Amino acid sequence: MGGTPPVRYLPCVVPCKLYFMNVEVKGEQAGKILAAELQECIIVIHGIDGARCYWKQEQVVETTQKVEQPKILTGAGDHFNAGFCCGMLNKLGLRDSLRLGNKAAGYYIRYGRDMEEI
């Protein structure tokens, strides 16, 4: 659709403006609201069911496999962020970057360690 966002948008620095979402606002709604407001930024929302990404008019959704017996959960978001940013910096595009983020977080949750510890 919109192509691969230029790497210069990473990290996206938002001018001093706070966004508060009502607790009733779901991830998809929040992403659409933020994407409409911050059109030049990549909006990424990730959680237990997977991740979604908004950029300009494009929405990409990648589900992930649930880990039934996680070894650790603290830090999974950081591992997702690292995987996603690694994908974007290597120009993998939004979908593959989301997949890489999901895989990095999933591995960490499943085994309780990251790739550097192996």
C-alpha cells in the first residue's frame, strides 16, 4: 500500500503533546486515532495476541501464537521493540518488522532468555 516508511522516522519524536485514551478505547481504535493525528509517525501497538502497526493510511496486523507456560513476561515488550526496530532499520517493511518483533518477544517468553545468552 504505502510502502516502507523511511528509516529517518525512527525513532519518531512527537512534539510535546500527550494523548490519553479512554479505558474503553480498544487497541485498534487507539491506533487509528493516533495515526490520523500523527500522520508521519509509525504507530505500533503490541500485546498478548500480536501486534498492529499504523502508518499513514496503512494498517498491518500480525497475530502471534500464545505461549501456554511462559518462563518470563517482564521484558517481553522490550524484546518486541528491539525486534521491530531491527527489522525497520534493515528495511524489512512493516509486516516483516512486526513478525520479527513477535518472534523476538515469543522466544524470550518461551525460553526466559534472549539470543545473546545462548
